[in-house]
Amino acid sequence: MNSNKMKNIKESSTHIFTAMAKDLYITGIRIDKEQEELEVLTAIMLDSDRTELYLSHVKGYLAKRFDAHMEEMGKRERLIYFDMDKVMHEMRYVHTQALLLSMS
């Protein structure tokens, strides 16, 4: 596989993984809000350590599911397909947006 094709696959996969991570993040926040888990929600929103833990949990959950899928296909190459730094950057951005929206 040439490097240009691999680059396109990595960008596309990172974009899709990021979209799934954002959706899972937002869904988790909505569930906490609907269940009136206000202490948990406040900690996630305002405590930077809890924020990072929550974001890492979301990323880890999706990575584990992806790894299981790749294992079924006889491959285990997640790091080839994703730019995890970009995924985490985008998730932190979504978190900041959610924090700002909750304050307004």
C-alpha cells in the first residue's frame, strides 16, 4: 500500500473514530444529566482530572471495540489507522464546548 493511500485511510479512520468518540461522550453526558447525576456531571465538567479520566475512558472503550473487530479479521494494527492525539484534541474541544454551553 503506498503512503498516500495509507495517509488517506488514516485521516478517514481518525475522522470516523473522532465522530464516534464525540457521540459517545455527548451520550454519556446526556445520560448523567437525565439521571440527575449532578455530582458526577459537575465533576466531569469542572475537575480536569475527572475530565481526562472520562475522555480516556471513552477513547479506551472505542479502542477496545475496534481492537476486537480487528482481531476478528486477523489484524491488530489500531495505531496504524488512527491519530489518537488528534482524537483526544477533538474530544477536549467538544468538552470545552459542552462546558461553555452548560454555563450559558
